[in-house]
Amino acid sequence: MTTRRPRIAVLDYGAGNLRSICRALAAVGADPEVTAEPLAVGAADGVVLPGVGAAGASMARLREAGLVAPLRQALDAGKPFLGVCLGMQLLYGHQEEGDTDGLGVLSGRVRSLGSGVKVPQIGWNRVRLVTDGPLGPSGDEHDAYFVHSFIAEGVDSADVVALSHYGEVFPSVVARGAVWGTQFHPEKSGIAGLRLVRTWVGLANAGEPLAPVTAVAQAIPA
Amino acid sequence: MSATVADLASLAPDLEDAGYRRVIPCLDVTNGRVVKGIEFVDLRDAGDPVGLAAFYDAEGADELVFLDITASSDSRRTMVESVERTADQVFIPLTVGGGIRSVADMRELLQAGADKVSVNTAALANPVLIDEGAHVFGRQCIVVAIDARRRPDGSGWSVFTHGGRRDTGIDVVRWAVEAARRGAGEILLTSMDRDGTKDGYDLPLLESVAGAVGIPVIASGGAGTLDHFAEALAPGRADAVLAASIFHFGQYRVEEAKRAMAAQGVSVRMAQR
């Protein structure tokens, strides 16, 4: 049986540490490439938009790098896409932080977490699937690692795959076809996070088999 | 169709904030080797930080701390390599501390794969380091470690530096408040009085600091029994517990500690849910 490693463009727009997400992609059988090259978006099997930082500055850098138009084109065409944290938030329209517009591919807007909780949320929290899909049946739960101050609201409920609760309910996984976004960091969420990355990489691999997840298990004693 | 928060909540009416308290094993590392590495499990190399990190990940540790206990520049170079190798295989948050003196030191470790850096002595000598680190990397990256010792006259706690050898005379609560104001994301609070005693965490110290800052406090120093974790994590005290020898020497396993904590009503994440 042949396996292949789908080529994933990890967009480098000054959004901080990209190594962790690249390592997670490599660990589940993908071939990640850090790039800021607009043509790489169309050429890759899938695109990852990582994100730590501010929405306003990040959109400005995406624009300067000439990445907005190819990203919109890829997203409209349904190319496999994974937005992580800020990368998920940028799928939406108006962003409170920086009073700027995101990519606007999904309907909804992004605002700060409400009062009464420590902001940013830093740490593990529960993620509950609210629809049946490639990540599992509705009602399934796993834990994930969050670092964020903003959430999506006014979203299309058809795009919501999973919810979490931090002072209030918010979308923690959204998807429209192979265009996915996670409010948490799957690359820091242990085995459950790697499973999510692997499932998404499988979409980018057009059904061909992937090498098994082994990297995490290697150093674990029997 | 635009869904309101109430619409989303109706999809999962019983969903609540997990409110997890964290359990964080701390590995003392020098020149790329773990000091006091665990020997009760069948690891090929008990002194290899990568294998230990993977072991604790599998056990359900929520985060890991690597502490460079020599903190020489040679040692930090090997620490960068250890962090790189660990981050290739372990996909939970990693904090690195020991000998970090500048934003450049922070950047080197964060680029190697650390998620947070912990500063102690250098932040006291140059508090602006906290502001700079938070500005460049975000406050979620910056942990301020405080070594506290109770004052003989009972007037609170003093901040000690240089591995607990030097009394700065600075009040611990006042320094914690200043660190938080300058941009610390968390306080790692070690009781020098309790460290190594197995008598339990210094609960009045935890209450004094947690009551004064709005950021998470990680309790360190004194864990000897499983009850000590739940005590430290009671409301108004710590958000996380750090422990070294209680896990390294196999007295308790992380998963066992978490089961005991859950039985006492502490919300904890169980391994690989």
C-alpha cells in the first residue's frame, strides 16, 4: 500500500511560533512547508493559518504579503484549510481587536471574552461536538489547550462543529467542508489535538492512506 | 442564519467551563540531563528529558516545566537542544526557566519550541524584562518565578534569589503584584520553607498572593501526600500545582494524583480524554 505525505503550506505572516504546528503536521504524516509565498497557497494540498497575536496587525501583514486574495480564492474553492486560534478568528468578518475586517469567509464576527473570567483564557478546557462529522458523533467530548482573549459570535450555526464554555458558550471548532477552524491549539492538546490534525490532513490527502501516528508513542515506555 | 450565544447554548445546555486545575511535573535539568530522573519505570534513559517528558504527557500531566539548575550559558545551549527534541514529540505546553536574562534568551527558547519562559533573579534585577517579554511575546508566555521565605518576625514573606540563597528583603506579595502589573501571565510561587519537607504547600502564602493578583498562581514546594494537592487548589489558593520529587521517585503517579484530586472535588483533566 502506498502512502503519501500531503504538502501543507503553513503561512508565515509574523504570527509567532510556527514550529509546534509544523511538528504536529509532520507527526501525523504531512509534509509542512513554512511559506509567505502567495503562489504556495494554490500549489499546496492544504493551507494552515496559525495564529498568535493581534487581528489588526495580522490582517495588515497578510495584505502586505499579498496573501489575502489567494487565501480568499482557496477558501471559496473549498481547499482544505485549518485556521488555528487567531487563524480561525480571521475566517470571520468584523474583528473587535484592531476594529478591522477579517477574511469574511464565514458569517459572524469576533469580540472579546466577556467579563467575570480571567482573560486571556489560558489552559485546558472541554470541547463538545454538537454535530456528527469526521471528528466523531455529536455529544463526544475531548479536552484541548486554549490561549485566547477573543471568541466568534453571531456565527452560522451550520458551521459550528464543537462548543466550549468559558464564562459563556463559544464555538471551539467550526467547519464548512474542508475549511476548518479551531479556537484552541491542537498542536498543544496532546493526543486529542493530534487526532484532529490527522483527520484534517486526511481531507487534504484526498482519501489516500496516511502513515500511522507514531511520533508521540515512540518515547513512551511500555 | 446567525446564531446568538443563547442559540449556541441551546445546542449544549449542560456544557460548563471545565475549570481544570493543572498538575505540572518539574524536571531539573543540567547540561541536557535530568537530575533525579525517574527510575521506577522502564525508560531506556532515565536522565533523558525527552523520554521523561513523553512519559509525563502519557500520564496526563497538563504541562511541563524544565528548570535549568546550573543556568550557565553552556547549559542553556544544551537546554535549547533538549527543548527542540522534546517539542518534536511532546504536544503539551512546555515552560523553560533558569538563567534567562534577556529578551534574546527568551526568543531562543520560544523558537526552540517552549511555550512559556520563566524568569526569576533577572526579573528582580531588571523588572523591565517582564514588560519587554510580555510586549514582544504576549503575557501568556511570561511566567515570573518567586522564591519565598517566611520572615522570622512573622511579617510575611521575603523574596529570595540565586536559588534561594540571597534575601532581597522585598515583600513577596508586593513583588507578585508588580510582576502581574508589568505583564506576567502567571506566578510560579515556591515556598523555600516547605521545599523538600513533604509537609505540604504553604497555604497562607498561596492565599496571600492569590488574593492580591488576578493572574494564575502555580504552587510549588512541599508536596508530600496526595491530599496536599487538593489543599493547595482549594478556592482562593493556587490554580496549578508544580511537583518534582513526589513524581520522579514513583511515590505517586500523575494519574493517581489526579484521581485522588477528583475524588476531593477538584476538577482535573484525565489522561488523553
